[in-house]
Amino acid sequence: MKKAIIAMSGGVDSSVAAYLCVKNGYECIGATMKLFNNEDIGKKEEKTCCSLEDIEDARSVAAKLDMPYYVFNFTDEFDEKVIKKFICAYETGATPNPCIDCNRYLKFDKLFNRMKELDFDYVVTGHYARISYEGGRYLLKKAVDESKDQSYVLYSMTQEQLAHTLFPLGDYTKPHIREIAEKNGFINAKKHDSQDICFVPDGDYAAFIEQYSGKKYPKGNFVDKNGSVLGMHKGIIRYTIGQRKGLGLSLPKPMYVCSKDIDKNEVVLCDNEELFSSQLDADDFNWITFDNPPETVSAKARIRYNQKEEPAKITVTGEKSVHIEFDKPQRAIAKGQAVVLYDGDVVLGGGTIQNS
């Protein structure tokens, strides 16, 4: 009998993933990764990820499935690999994606290694994505329910990880998952999905960074592309590429954040048309479909989680770097975000945007 360790967040998706694995005959244990203490992120309430309520919800489902359940403390690793990296990105003018780092360094590194230590066969998560084995290679694919597809945040997975991972929800729609949970009497069947970054549940990234780091980020100038001062900003970490709202300026025309000069502590504003670019460079690139990619690849590329892919030509520039030219200019390409390549529903690979 194959053995699986189920990553259980306390939400409905991972709970139904556990149910489907038990139903399909796997020997399962449930595991919640404790990633931070609420007090450490300045939140005393229990309505955040890793809360006691989430743990108890996961424990309740595991008990209903007659499945052993554990909590693994990964707070040190999460602090180092996700939170500190998140803060550093904003401090250096980038726009991070901590969900990608959590998958990469926690679920498919720390938990994956724990799976191997326990001599289990698979890590199972509630992600909406699919894995197939074709032509001697494991492929990562979009979920059947494209409105819930999470393949974008999984591009860093290796062949070994894909071989020992199960995504039971990939062939289901979200309404069907809730229906399964209700039929089985799961306590979290109607629990709302979390929308924000787990350690910033109120969405105020700047306040979190100041609280967590103990730093204050000084005011500076908003300038246009010619260097003319347009007003004062409230700290460079408070602004992201493409932003218009919340600038606190009264200008004769709409203007948007197009870049940040960290050395000068300046936020550069421009017209909307100037936010468009046809090319970008990416590094830390992970190819899923190739061991040795061809020099050039035609594919569709996605530069944000909730964006459709756009046709592009990809040129390999190094062992882990690519240059991407889009058929049509893309708006607000942001350093630090992920660019992920697709061929239909297959993820070719992805990396981190360095510049636009």
C-alpha cells in the first residue's frame, strides 16, 4: 500500500484532498505546517493561517477520516526563506510572491524531506493542478477548473518532486469539492478561502514590514521621468509597479508608478502608456519539460497570477536565465514577480523577473 503525507491547512481543499487519498486506498497521515506565531507577525487574533482554529479544523477532518495527524513546526525555515525574503524584495524595489517561495521551500522542500524521512511515497496538497507522466518525463499541467488553477505558483517543482507529489483536486471544480466536503460532514465545508498573503491577513504589507523589521522607511520624492518633483511619498516600500491609487497626489492627469530608485529614495511616475514593455529578463529559471532546452522556444507567458498567458519568444541566455520578447507589449512588468511559460495546459517552466 502506498503511503501519503497530506499537507492540511485546515481549509476545505486540503481536507478533500485527504479524503480522496484515503478513498483511493492510500495509507495517509495528516500534517499541518506551523509557519509562524501570530504574535510574531503582530496579530493576536486567531483568524490567520496557522491559527489554533485552523489546526483544530484539520485535526477534526483527520479524525473523521481515521487518519493520524501531526503539526510540524517550520517557523524558523518560513522566517528565513519566506518572510525575510519578502521584506528584502520590497526594500530593494522588487514585488515578491511569497506563495511561490512557500511552495518551493516549505511544502516541496521541508515537508518533502520529512516525507522521505518517514519512508512515505507522496506529499499530497490541495492545489488545483495536475501531474502526468508522458514520454519518460513528469509534466505539470493546469487544473481542469482554470478559474482555480494554481500551476503558476508551482513552476519551481523538480522531476523528483513531481514524481512524489499528488494533486487530487486537479480534475475537480471548486463547487464539486465543497459538495464532497458537505456530504462527508467536514467542519470546514463552507469555510471561506483565504485571499491575502497568510502572514499579512489585513493586506497592509508596509505596516507588516515595519512591525516585523523594526525599521521605519523614510519619506522621499515622487518624480516624473525627467526628474521633476511631483510630491512626497510615504516610504518606498509602500508602492508597486503600475499603482495609481493611494499615491496621495493631486495631479493634472492620471499617473502610475513605473519604477523605484532605491539609492535616491525616489518613486518614478509615468503615464499609463509608458508602463508597457515587450521584453523582460528572468533568472533562477526552472525548466520542467526539458533537461536541456533549445536555444529558442515559442510559448505563452504569464507575468502575474491572475492574468492570461500571452504569446512570446523565449531565448535561453544562461543555465538558469532567459530573455523573453512578447508579441504584444505587456503592462507593468514587475521585478520580483514570476514569469511562467505554457504550451497549452502544460507548464514549460518559470523564473523570477529581473527587469523589464
